[in-house]
Amino acid sequence: MTTFTRLHLLALCGALLAAATLPMPATAQELSGNWSGGGTVRLPSGESERVRCRVTYSRLSSKVYAVAATCTTQSTTIRQTGELLMVRPGRYIGDFYNPQFDIGGRIRVRVSGNRQAVTMTSSHGTGSLTLSR
């Protein structure tokens, strides 16, 4: 796998983490802070890579949250940002962007207790993560 491909994988992983911000029930106090976890990112070519991510969350309004994520593989590290909107209790949708590689996409988060299932889609691939505090 090339370095460029690995960096795209990390950008996608960061996007997934950027989406994973809300424990249930969702309150501003529960959002603040750090979460971490791992998963897999897949490129349209079928290549995949395991990733580990850390994310910090901050409240922008009653239903909107800013996210800053850092993800790593064995070969590289990448950082990106995003925003999430609560669409109903336990369900969030957001967008991410990585200016380093000009990659953006959509994130979906499903919260159950202190765990989050995160999926991401973009023109550069898909991914899934499981996060916890």
C-alpha cells in the first residue's frame, strides 16, 4: 500500500472519529472530553487498514458539536475536523474535512450507552469504528 493510500485511509478514519461524540442520554456535560477506539477503513479498490483514533469534542449549540480527531496506523498519523448534528436521540449525522488531502465526507453515529458505532462514506472509501470513553 502506498503512503498516499495510507494517508487517505487515515483521513477516512479520522472522519469516523470526528463523528463519534455523543453518549446517551445526550447532554453537554457528556459530550465534552476525549474518546478513543479503533476500526477499519476501506478504499474503493478494496484495500483496508486497521486504525486507532483519539477525538476531542466541543459543543457549538444545543444540537451541534465540533470535533477534532487524530488517527494513526503503523505508518502514519493524520488530523482532521468535523461537525455533528443530533437528528434524534442516539443518532447523529455530520460532515468531515481533511484539508491536507482535500477529503470530505458524511458520518453517521449510533450511540448505545458508553459505546459508539460510527460509519463513514466518502468518494475515497468507507469505514467503521467502535469508540468509548
